[in-house]
Amino acid sequence: MKTVKKRLPKSLRKFIRSQKALIRSRVLDFKKQEELITELYKKLLKPIVEPNQDQEAKNREDKKEMKVKEIKEIKVKTKNLKVGAKGK
């Protein structure tokens, strides 16, 4: 499987760049800078879940629901049919 790396929106990239610049100009300790930058990324970025796995699970659930609905509809239709109707 290939992992697809999505790009962030331009506005978010600009914001991150400006915040990193502020951190680097205000904080002199290199380790502290790195800690603050990683915190910034943790706040802004959500954990990435591979869309294939999430989508596949959702599709499986939808298919199961569709099968159950189809079976119920078939049962209802067969109950409503008149068996042995007399013709003239």
C-alpha cells in the first residue's frame, strides 16, 4: 500500500510558518524551540487515519444494512401477495 501524503491548505501552512518564526525569534534555547514547534503541530494537526481502512469499514456496514433492508422488503412483499387467488 502506498501512503498518500496530503498537503495542508495554504492558509494553514502560512499560519504555521509565521508561528514558527515567532517561536524562533522569541526563544533562544534550541531544544525549547523544537518542543514548542512540536506542540504547535500537535495542536493543529489531527492524527491521520488511512482513508482506505476507515472507508472500507464504513462500506461494509452500509452493505450489511442494505442486505438487511432488502431481506425485510422481500418478506413484506411476499406476505402481502395473495396466494391461490381465483381467476374467472
